[in-house]
Amino acid sequence: MQNPLGVSGSDWLIKASPRMARPDDRACPRHRRIAMRPLLAPEPAVPFRPYPWEEFGFGPFFAALDLVEHDGWSLEQVQEELRRTHGPFRGRGAPVHPAHLAWTSQVLERYVTARTAEQGAAAEAGLPPTRPVRQSWTWRTRRTDTPDMRGVRQYEHTVWGRAYASSDETVRDLWLPSLRRAKPVRPEAELAAVAQVMARGEATTPWRRARDLPPASPTGEGRLPELVRVFDFGCADGSAESLLSEGPGEVRQLFAEHAVPALRAAAGDDRRQPGESCVDCKAIAGCADLKRTPRLWGGRPTVPERRRRSVSVWDMRLHARCPAQYHLERHLHLDDLSGENQGARRGRAVDAWLDDRHGDRSGDSCRDREAPAVADVRDATGLDEPLARGAATMLAEHRLLCPLSGLGRNEQVLVQHRVTAYVPELDVVVLATPDLVYTHRGRWIWRETKTSAYPLPEGRSLLRSFPQLALGILLFHAGAIGDEPRRSWVELEHLRDEPGESRLERIDPARAETVEAARDVIAELAQPLLDDTTYEPRTGRHCYGCRARTWCKPGTAYVADGPRPPEVATERPSAQRGEELVLD
């Protein structure tokens, strides 16, 4: 099979991780297909550019566990080492943020406690103890001289996690960490792929570079297990869930039934879908579906150059509020399981209700339907009575502002549509997910819907209050949406919980002064984010709603020293779109 544009090299080897079997509607199929072929490389070649801080949340955690499980350190010794560390932990990789080190220390203790408890339960059940395995398992097929129908001569299946085995190799365990609570289930295809490698694989040293080819065939020296068990561990609360406990025969059947079809599809799917996958894609230089938007806001390249990144309005606003929170929540995804404030919960419920209605064009429009009763909203969303009442008022207000009322059936309506653009001189992928993008008589319209208990601020630019609008204007102007920016609109639907107080504002993205104002807004937010290499904490009211504050000393001190506001207007990304804001 001919290589896609933007990559060069050989494709006779497929390396499949269980993640490749996991369903993901937002992932780019071509990116997955290329990622499974490790001997393919970007063309032109991409130089190595280190991160200023550790970007892999589990990296220090696994390094700390190595000290406990393989090097004989006590838990207390490792925690003291974490407290003393400034920079890379144990000299590995990039420097680790202080809050990341604090998180690692806490999670390490939880993990040791959870695994000790599980081993006690296993002993009571008559199972032999399992001990740490330094080298995880890999299942390789024998390399052949004749390629198969995909042009492949060897397949390599891997697993990731913490590996354990009994002394006689009859039992193998794998622990998979989750950043929040332990997952009680994982996708069947993913779990089957994990179990098959555990049942058939051998302990191997992983290879990562294309010039270091894997062994030609399995050694066949190891004894295969009679029982494989998979556990999920929740870093946020120390919970543990048993996901699978099966023998090799059952595992083989699960693999054939669930994992094989999923992996075959991933290995052969060449469709393109720009999005978050573009950040790590080897073939970005040759992708015709990714919109190029040079000088989108006139940003300057960073010095030194950084690896390719994605940026969104949520990223920009979160970084402007607190660089440390941006790094800890957006990059590392640390989460202390703190709840949302009432306004954010109500806003999310309204968003979900409207997404459901706008996505169903088979029935009546919002204007033609009766406004939902408070009880209906309460039952559907789980909000309490006061919040449900406010949400019902907002939904009733929306009926008068709904853009789909009277819209022809031939018009396009895209709910939560991912808009992706690439700024080549910055090597930055821009992500945006407007609430609604639709057409009306040849005109493309971008609609943002915001809920609030307060009126729009007087005397303040809408573009500064809602930078999503500014980014929409720039993407229209650059041709990332539609073919004719002069016939486009950007709209703000501002829903209030008081009848008659909601507003609809329209902005013309074709006006030169509007485009310049939008550039100023995005440049002021984006450049500090792109230049930042320290991610220093910046304390303020937002500390009360920060999901990483537990491990941030300045944020913890700020909250301890000051009274809590009656209601903090916490901005959180919605469940459906990681980069957008729910404002209240």
C-alpha cells in the first residue's frame, strides 16, 4: 500500500496497543492507521523539541513505583525523595511541576494501599501472590517473507500499566491507572486486547525508535499463564475495580470476537478527520483536509521552539487566569473530584438540552414546541428545584431566539461541530467547538449560547467578554469555515434566568475593524500561553474551584487565608467539548 503524503518509510510492521481498539469517534482514522506503523516517519523530518515540564501525568508516578517495587525503597523514602525533588524526578525526562510531585506522592500511597488490600483478598481466595514484573509483556507474531493483504509481515501487540506475575507464572495481573475514580468497565475490544497480550505475551524490553527493529520472532522461553486478571485503579480516591479474570481459552475467544475486528478496522481505515489527533500526527504536512490558516492572529514563534501543540479559547482563558491550573488540569488532567458550582451545573444542563433538540431535525423546532415544565427539566437533568426553575426559564427564552425555527430542511445544522485549523508558522493546531454552526440561504452562521444569572456587561467588548466569538471571526476570515466569509455571521445567544432579559447579538466577521479587534483579543491571550515555560501559580477567586488546588501550595494557602465567596463563578470545560466554556 502506498504511503500517505507527509510520511516516508516502511509499513511492513504493525504495532498495536489496546488503545487502538478503543472506540473514539473524535480520533482521526488516518492518524491511527499511521501511528500503528512505527517504521513510518514524518516527511519532512521533525526535529526533537523537549517539553519544559513533564507532560505525562503518570510518568513520575511510575518512576516512583519502580523505586518501591523494583529497587527496594520504602514508601517513606520515595515520598521524601518526591518532596526534595526540584526538576526531573530521579533525573528522568523533563522537570516535574511541584504540584505534580505532590499529586504523585499522594497517589503512590493510595496505590500501595489498594494493591496490598487486593493481594490480601487474593490470598484468602487461594490465589498465589503476584510480584512486580519490570518488563511488561509483548505478543509478537513471527515475521514472514511474504506480506499479507495489508502489506504487513509482522504484528506486535503491547500493553501498558503495572505488571505482576506469580513466581510460577500461572497468574498474571495488570493494573491500569485512571486519573479519576476507578473505571468499573472498559470497552470490550480494548480489554480483550489487553488480556490477549497478557495471556500470550512475553516479557520484553520495549523499543521506541524506528531504526531499532524488533526481534524477528518470539523466543518462546517463557511459561504462559493459566489466569490473567486486570484491575483499574482510581488515582483520585484510591478505589480499585476488577475488570477481568479469565483463563487463556476465554481470553482467546474474547480477542477474536471483540479486539480483532476493532484492530483490523483501525489498521486499514484511511479516512481523515482533523482534530486533536493532528497534534501528534506524522502526516500533518500532507493532509489536505486540515485547513491552513497562516498568521491567524499574527502570533510569533516561541524561542526556543516547542513541540506542536493545540490551543483553544478554553486553554487561553484558563492560562490567563492561572498558568499552573492550565498545566495541571489541561495537560496533566489532575482532578480532586471537587464538584461544580450551581451555575455551571445549570449551564451544562441547558447546553445538553439544546444540543439534543438541535440535533433532532426530524421533529418540530424549538419555537414550535411547548416550553419545558420545571418538573420535566428537574427529572431530565437531576437539578434541584431552584436550578431547574432557572433552567426552564432559559429554555423558554431560547424558543424566541432559536435559529432553527423556519430553517429549510436542506440547510446544514452542525451541533458541537469541531472546527480545526493549523497555524504553520507557530506549529499550532487551533481547536474550536461552537455550540451550533448552520447555514441559511448560503450564509454560514456560528452560534454561541451562554447562560448567566447576570446581564451582559455594559461598556465591555463582546469579543473580550467571550473570546470564542473573536476566534470564530478569525476562523471565518481565514476561510476555515465555508467558502465566503463575507456572507457569514457570528452570533451570541445570551440566556438569562429572568423572563424577557435574554439577548441575541450578531457580529459581522467581514468588517475589517472587527477582524482587527478579534486579532487583538486572541493575540493577548494566546502569546503568553505559547511563550510560558514556568506555569507559575496565580492565586485568586478561581482557586476555590480549581480541581488541582489540593496539590498547589499557593492555592491552598489562598483559600485557607480568605473567606469563601458565596458563589464562585467557576468556568469548566463541558463534558462534550473539552475546550469550551460553561459560564454562569
